[in-house]
Amino acid sequence: MNRMEKIHFLIDVLLEEIPEYRPIALPFAQDEVSQRRLLRSLMNVRPPMPLTSEFLKIQDEVLSEEREEKGVIRAEELPSVSADPRISLWQGDITRLDADAIVDAANSQLLGCFCPCHGCIDNAIHSAAGLQLREACHQIMSRQGRLEPNGQARLTQGYNLPAKYVLHTVGPVIRGRVSRQDRAELASCYRSCLELAAGHKLSSVAFCCISTGEFHFPNQEAAQIAVKTVTEFLQGETSIRKVVFNVFKNIDKEIYRTLLGADKTAETGAERG
């Protein structure tokens, strides 16, 4: 099968499983870009259900091809931007990072974003990893029997991501002024992810900007909490040898550069050279 045939196969299987979406699928154009967007949309809205080996084989082939086309960035090779050589800053798509684990800013259901092609980090990670990730999260939630509390962390495989694992954490949702509890919960997200990663002897972790998007935590204060929590954690004995602050927006890049002393680090490196 060529790529278009694979996409059509996956769409047909999903529409058999969730036929209520057939009227929505019909208007999509037949070019590859439109059909791929339809496939992502159907994957986003599909509830957790058993997955056939044939579906997974074809899905994994499509996602693997796309992963290689986007290009993989090795987290451990990213330059330091801090006095601590283990800390890096990278702007781009977190699903391209080859780290031991990337962090997903999840919601309390922990099942990924169900809004078709939504721009949140949760949607991006689940879409690139494949439907196995939602099923793995569903298994966690079924055993747990309750919504995921803020500030904790759960670990799953990365499936079709370059990252070996995904750390799922739920940050606080800000409604009005930021409270002391909001700050404590956000710090706990970073600390819990690092503790869980270290508990599994992982060496590299890439953080997204937890709670700053759809959850409305102010960017500057969120970054301050992130840098402080990570820096304090790295002062202790740990397996973690690389922490990447992954940003997507320019505003977050500049905030982190300032907090991490990126310009000063670059100047110092130049002097040593």
C-alpha cells in the first residue's frame, strides 16, 4: 500500500467503529492533506476501544514515516543555556524530541484531547504517538477509578514518538488570580515528573510549558516556577542528565532565555573558546 491507501484504510476502519461521524467525513476533499486531517480528526474523537493488529501495523507505518519526515531532534545533543550544563532550551514541536521522556500537559481524564485537530500539546502528543497511547491511559484510569489529581505524574510508553516514554501530568486551571495552591500544584507537576523519571532511571526529560495554554497560567510566573523547581531537583542525586524546556511561542522562548541566563551562558562559552 502507498501512503494514500494506508490513510484510506485507517479512515475506513475508524468509520466502521464510529459510524456517527460518516456525515462529517463525507465533505472532506480527497487530496492527501485533507484525508490525513480527516484521519487525525477521527483518531482524536475515537473513544478507547480494543485495537486490531492490522490497524496498528498500518497506523504505525504512517506515523513512523511522518516522524522521520519531520526530523528527530536528539535531546541529549542540545546545547546548554544555563549555568547547569544539564539544562537546555529548545523551541519547536515536542513530538520531534528524542528524549527518554517528554511531558504531556494532560487533562484530568488523562485520555488525550478529543477535539479534532486541536492545537493543544495534549492533542499533538496523542496524535503523533498513535491510538495505543489513549488505550494505555485508559488502562491507568480504569485501575485508578477516579480523575487524575493535579500535580502528580503517570508514565506510559511513547509508542510512535521518538521519545521512549510520556510523562502525563495535570496542571492547575487558572480562573481569576493565581493562588498559592495553584503555584504549589504547578511546582508539584515538575517535581513529580522528575521523581517518576528518576525512579525509572531515565536520563533525559523534555518539559512543555505546563498549564500556560488552555489552562491560562501566566507565562512568566509559570516559567519561574518551572525553572526553580527543576534547578532545585537537580541539586540532589539523580539519574537525570538532561532537562529540556521545550517552548513553542516566542514569548516563552524569551522568558526562559532570561530566566536561564542564556545570553550570559553563550558569552561565557565564547570567552572560554
